[in-house]
Amino acid sequence: MNLSCFKATYLADEVWFILNESYRSTTPRDAIVYTLAEVKILAERSESARRIAHEAKKLVGAKVNKQPGLPELPRQ
């Protein structure tokens, strides 16, 4: 398994996990893709926040970004 770019199931969907954007071209064009940076941000959020972000990725290919100025939340 290439740990820089691999496929897995997340919330019943096939998703690709990539080290960074340079690996995006190795995934299918219509794939749901998470970068390592996005995963690190989502790991600090609640399950409901992760589900909302996942739905946004499925619908419009949204990206997860850390928002400056927002308070850090405790892990749940």
C-alpha cells in the first residue's frame, strides 16, 4: 500500500487519502479526496462536524481549512 495515496471506506463512501495536493492527479477525477492536512484538522472536531464536512466534500468537492481566530475545541 502506498501511504502517500490510498483508497479506503469512510462513512460508507469510497474516499482517497493523499499526503498533499501533489498526489491529487493520481486519484479518479470524481473521487472524494482528503489530504493529510484536512484529516489533522477534522481529527480535532466533533463527529457531527466531520460528517458535515464529508457531505460537503461529496456534494461540491469542498476543502477543509483551519480558520484563524476560531477557538480550539476539545477532542471528542
